[in-house]
Amino acid sequence: MKTIHFFLDFDGTIAASDVVDLVLEKYADKKWKEIEKEWSAGKIGSRECLSRQISLIKANPDDLKNIAYGVSLDPYFLYFLKKAEELGVLVTIVSDGFDILIEQVLKKNFEKHSTLLKALPIFSNKLVRDGEGFKAVFATEPVCEHGCANCKAKVIKKSTSFDDHVFFVGDGLSDRYAAETVHLTFAKGKLLDYCKSKNLDAIAYQDFKKITEWLSDNYPLLRKTNITRTPESKN
């Protein structure tokens, strides 16, 4: 039978907010916004963008954990994980964000569901203490052609085989190369705009309720076939 594998962005997708942006807003020099504009304009990759932005932070680990602790998740994310576990569907988080932030958000929101959390692989970057602040240590080496902080496309390719049904869920520009790698993307925000502009197979979503319902409805067909396009795909 076919393996079904979902790869999920974290900030703005699983997490209701972009945790990195929350940290930068509170603890970084305002120059971080100018760096963000360079990245959005395509002048630099996300690796250079985040490296420069993180170097502007003046805080300690507890400051960062306290911010992360206040971040909630998509209200249907747990519903999705339970359904995936029930069906034997693989789920992996692949993020341009940072380990201590992701871990703290998930720990707070999964206090009563630690078993699900332990079974959830996470590929992200790391934050290392550097004087009064931090420096970024990136997950994928060497740097990819797009200069990604964490090359999501590379992680997906290494984690799947040719016969797998591979899906991605995301919301932002850092997800665009992942969307080009998988069979079908669930997209919102800037990622949905990008998928439309590139004619990529994508389904618009607002929360994980729609994704869970889609998985339940399509699971029997996915287990039996080699199709990579579905009737709900939007071109």
C-alpha cells in the first residue's frame, strides 16, 4: 500500500502566529524589518535574512521561551494529528524557524498529548547563545541554490520515496520551494498566491479542519492509486 506523508510548516501554519516575528518585534533592533524587505524582494535568501535578523536580538533564553509560551496553535491541528495517527499517515514538521521556539509552543499546547508530540519529527534551525543574544545555526548543509535557511525541498526529498503520496501545508514565501516538490499543497496567504502564479496543484484552506476532512475523504483512494492530482486541486 502507498505511504502518505504530510510535511507541515510551523509559523503561521501550525502556530497561529509567526513566533520568530514576535521575538524580533520585542527583542531585535528595528533594522530587522529592512532585512525582511530585502528577503521579500528576492534580494537575499532566507538563510542570510534570518542570520542577520537573529544577530540583532538582545535577550536571554527565558525571554524567548516566555514569548513562545503565549502562542496558540491552529484549533484543529490536534484533530488532524489524531486522524493521521488513526490512518497511519506520516506527519513531519519542516520549518525555517528555530528549535527552542517550536519546542516551547508545542510543549505548552500538548501538555495532555505528549505521546503524539514524541512521535512528531521536527526539522528546524537552532538558536545558539552568543553573548547577550543568539546566533542561528542552520539545519541543512550545504546551502541550497535558493539560499534557504532550512531547505524544505531537500528535507522532503530525503524523507520520501518515489512511490509516496507527498503533501505540504504552508502559508508563506519560505514554503514556495516545498510546494514545487510535492504532489499537492494546502496553501493560504502568500503561498496560495504563489501556487496560483506558478500553476501548482493547491487547495486553499483556513485551518486544519478542512485538511483533516480532505484526508478522511481521500484516504481510501490514496492507498490504492498512483495519482498525484486530485479532483479538488486548483490550478
